Amino acid sequence: MSAPLRYDAKIRRSRDVARLIGVDEAGRGPWAGPVVTAAVLLGPEVPEALAPARDSKLLTPAKREALYEAIGAQAKVAVAWAHPCEIEQTNILRACLAAMGRAVRRLGSPEATLVLVDGNRTIPRLGQPQLTIVGGDRLSLAIACASIVAKVVRDRWMACLDRRYPGYGLAIHKGYGTEAHSEALWTLGPCPAHRRSYIPVAEYQAALDNA
């Protein structure tokens, strides 16, 4: 039994629950694109194909894709998005937590279920038992599965945005603050996919406005 699988089994025993919902997000730090959150429901009998799931950042793209397909086929999955407009209206933390809540609610509320949230903040007004786990994507199999789903869905969407807004390299850097992304911003200015309140994007926009 893998360490993340043992970790979840221990939580089931200590909390006397049969089912775990792992929740994680992808895309909190980038300058462009949405935050994607995922919720994955795992029962007490976890399919063997999901046992290799780990924090998405530790997996190759090919391995993430393969596990994404396995998770979608053998577990109950829901995703929710926080687009730049929502991030601008509230803030990144509130937008992430709100999207996590939407993802969990889309799974329904089966009995004897505990929601495992990656990080140190619970989801507001969820109405279900929760446990926050710092570094949960490396400890819990349920959260690791959610991290894989969120990462793959977001990466695919960034490839779509790259076709919609060419020249920024969104499919390559996924909206993160790379040197190539900075150069594209200076050349093209922000596009609708950018988070205008993020300081680097705001600085580029101000420089263009004052040019």
C-alpha cells in the first residue's frame, strides 16, 4: 500500500468515515488564465489504477494525463473555475475557496464523507465536515487525485487560450511569470485572459497607458 493510500486509510479510521473528497486547485500564482479547482470522491475501496497518484507537480505530463483518464473513469469527479473576472472582483484566496466549494457541491453530499482540503483554509459555508491538510497533495491520495485533475484541466484550457490569444506563449508557460511572458506583455500588452490586479500585469498596463 502506498504512503498516500495509507494516509487516507488512517483518516478514515480516525474520523470514522467511509468516503473522502479530496480538493485542490491549479493556477493560483499565474498572471493569466483561471484557477481550476477539482473535487474527487474516493470510497473505502480505492481502485488499484489510482494508487500511483501523487502531487501533480511531481509527475511528468504523460503520467498526469494517464492518471487523469484513470481518475475520470474510476472515481467521481467535479471541477469548478474562478476566471480572472472573479479573481478581480474578490481576491485570489476568496476566488479559490469559492470555486472549491462549487466543485464539492457538484459531487453531492453522500453520508459518512469527509472533505480533505489542501492548505490551511476551510471552504466557507460548505455545510460538510472538512479537514485542512498543509501539503495535502503530497500526503493524501484523494487530494493528489484532485491536484492531477485540476492541473490537467487547466493546462488544456491554457492551450485553448493560447490559440485565442496568440503571441503570449500561454500554452508553454501556462500563464506563469516567465521572462518570455514578460516580453510578450511589453510587446502586446495584457489580453482578456490576464489578471489585471496582479502587480506585473498592472505595471505593464500602466506603462502602456503612459507611453
